[in-house]
Amino acid sequence: FNDPFPDKTLYNLHILSVDGTGVTVPMDRINENKEYARVRTNKDCTRPAYQFHVSCIYDLINERYCDAYIEPFRTHSETLVFSVMLERKNFPQKALFIADRGYESYLLMAQIQHDGNYFLIRAREDFGQGSIRWKIETSFRLIKYSANLLEFHSKKIEFLQQEIWAKMIFYNFTTTITQHLRYKRDRGKYQYKPNMTNALQMCKDYLRNA
């Protein structure tokens, strides 16, 4: 889906963020498959749930997903999955990978360097409370709540995974359009940005009525 569209770069580098997120599946969607079971605890109660873990490579400049790997949450391994995605090379080359704690692996660093790419991986808390991957966290929130990733129609695991892929492609469809919008400049300090929640809804309405 991404191939036909032009890529923006920074100093001829693609800036790619790597992270993962949990996707909760309604209890009645997976028939007691223990591989996907996870106990969730909050202030009020402890209750079982079924969850996928979705690891993603996200283009921070073009604001779209390049690759993803879906697996059971309780057995997920972010470093192993990142290595698999590096081998698949479903992302633009000449890239700078940015990752948070949990990805600090010498094998991963060597794998990235072997392909002629670069990395910036946080290994300690010395950088304070800020986050160098803020855009990918924002994309997770948008795809979950504005693109309705937490609402499923299927019951079989393969079909549930298919719905996750479909929502990610839909997110890329929307961000690709917003990347080509033109805004009038006023005397303000900041450049206008689209409201992504509204953009996702408008694109959803367009596809339903097209």
C-alpha cells in the first residue's frame, strides 16, 4: 500500500520508530485459547482478558506504519520480533531506528548496522520523563480509539489478525491523504495540523459511500 506514495526524509534518512502495544479482544471472540489469555488488574478488580501484542515499525515523518507483527501477548518477545521485521525489510532503507527500553540488544544493533542503517535506543532512565517516540504512541491511541481497533467482528484468530491489518492500512490511507493537505499560513507561531480524529472519521465515511 505504501509503495506508490513518495517518501519524505530528514537528511536523506527515514526516521523509523519501533514499539509495541497490547490489543484487547472481547472474551467471546477467542474460545478459551490459553495462549492469548492474560490477567488484567486495575483498582477495582482482577479479571481475565485475551490480548494480542502488535509490534510496529512506524515512519515518524510520513506518519504511517511500515510493518507489524501480531502475536499472543503473554508469549511476546519485542527483541525477537524486531529482529524478524529487520530480516523482512518491509520498510524504506537508509533508516534511523528509534526505540525505547527493552530493545537494547547488541545482536539487534549489529543487525541494524549490517544493513547500513542507524539506531538510537534508550537504555537508561537518564533522559527524564519525556518520550522520544511520542508520535508512535499517538498513532496507537488514534488507531485504537478513533479507528476503532478495539472493536472486532470476527471470532477466529486469523480473522481477528486480518481486522488488525485492515485498520492499520486504513490508518495509512488517512495519514497519506493528510500529508498532502495544504494549509493557509497566518501570522501565528505554529503551522496548522489536521485533526486526525476527524480525518479518520471523514475517510471512513468516504470509503463506506464510495
